[in-house]
Amino acid sequence: MSGGRAKKVAVIAGDGIGPEVMESALAVLDAAGAEFERIPVEIGFGRWKRTGQAMTEDDLETIKECDCILFGAIATPPDPGYRSVLLRLRRELDLYANIRPFRSRDLDFIIVRENTEGLYSGLEEESEAESRTVRVITRCGSERIAEKACDLAAWRKKLTIVHKANVLRSDRLFLRTCRAVAERRKVPAEDMLVDAAAYNLVVKPQRFDVMVTTNLFGDILSDEAAGIIGSLGLCASANIGERWALFEPIHGSAPDIAGKGIANPVGAIRSAAMMMEWLGEAQKARRIEGAVQWALEQGRKTPDLGGSCGTEEVTWAIIGYLKRKEGC
């Protein structure tokens, strides 16, 4: 963290519904009394269309001068040689831990996803006859994601290590390493094949508390988990490293609904709450989450949840609750 100086947050609205949900998140942060310096950074598909570059080295240096990033959503340009901005940020800033909490009236569990290795390591070859993607799993990467998962599981009930070690040799290293860390930390742990975990998420999600897994498995399982609690639009995430962090809703840019005023802002607002907790403002984070829960319970829901409210209506319901509580 940055000591006593003013906190600097790189604000990246991105593409599609990104600017809409970012506007909501910032408005809720203002209502909660959050204080930080906003540093707008334009990266993404829109930037690529105008300039041919989705993110420049200067953009990256600006981001590195900030404490953390609040991110909206980003679209992928139709360019075979394009390097994902998010993957690049995760690697350049070493944001190795992707933490995705899933909460509803009946469920409360967290997926901890290794964020820099696995099949997203960027080691690929492509030709007309054959394509290859190298899956990289290291002891160091497995140890540190297991440590992060144990930090969370130590305050909860148990850790589930999700893998495919019966087929993939690389997962044997991941499983052994995670087991060793959990044993050393004295965290109750089980392990489960990823296909069994996918099944159990559907039929008995209450059995899970903290799940730790590799990059691709975590990506897929977290989208499944979002469906189980109701919508991708409800879900937030934190990408955590030793120095920096990036906070974003797990949904994409959803160009089909961009500009229609019906995007669900809850994932972005919850991501902002996670950012406040990381910045040491846990009370503000709890107030924001409480306001979100109240709005959902009152039926302030966008169409993805079966509701009829627009983005602004949901946002103002949350802001109104915060202001009433502040007044008390």
C-alpha cells in the first residue's frame, strides 16, 4: 500500500457496457464517501480502432504509477495477432491471484484462480496443420496461489483443491503443492476432479467454501458459479499481486446491450467494494455490499435477473440506501 499519500486509482472504463457500469460504480463510491485520485486511462477495442493499439507502453507506465485499477469491461479486436490487454496486465503487474466471491441468499463461496500460468501462459504455436498451447504449471505459482487460498480458508470452513491430476501430469504438481501448503497452514482441505466439481456446483453448491484451481478451470467454473447464483452481472472479482491489484466485474463487454441502459451494474459496484477493502476501507466496503443486498431484496433488478429496472434505477436505489443510512 501507499502509506499516507493520496491513493491513486487507474479508472479504465473499456468497451461496450464498461463505461455504463463504471459510471455506476464511481457514483456509488462517491455516495459511500470514498476518497481517492482518479486517473482515467483509455485502453481497449475503441482505442485499437482509432490508433491500432489497444494499450501503449505509456498507458502501462501510467497504470504502474497508481495503487490499483478499477476496470469496466473490454472487447477483443478481430486481429489474429492481438495480445489480450487483460492477460498482459495480469502478467506485467504479476496479478497472480484471481479472487471471485459468489454470494446469494443461500450461497457463499469463493473461487481462487491462479491467474498467470496454465493454458493462458501465452506459449502458443499455430499453423494450418496443427496448433499448440503449452500449459505451464510451476511449484512457485502453485505455492503462492495455495497460500492466498489458505489465507481465505483459514477464516472459513475448508479448502477444495480442484484439478485433473488423473489425466494431466502438470496438475499432479499443482495438487501436491496445494496439499503441502494446506497441511503446513493446518487448513482443512479436500481435493476434487474438475469435472466432479462442475457437477457438484450444480447439484450441491452448498458443499463448497473456498475453491482453488488453475487458470482455465477457474475461468470456466466461475462462469458456471455465476449462473448458479443468477447472473454474470452480479459477480465481482479481484486480481491481486504483491504490489498492485485490479478489480473488475467478471462479465464481458456485452456489445449487444451496450447503450440500452439495461446493463446490470452490481458486478462493477461489488468490484468497487472489493477495491475499497483492499485499500483498507473495510467499513465502506461493507456498507456498499449491504446497500447492494438491500436493493436486490427490494426487487431492484435488471432484465438479466428477470427484473424490469434499468442500470440507473438500480444504481440510484443503492445510492439512496447509502445516503439514508449515512443520515441515520
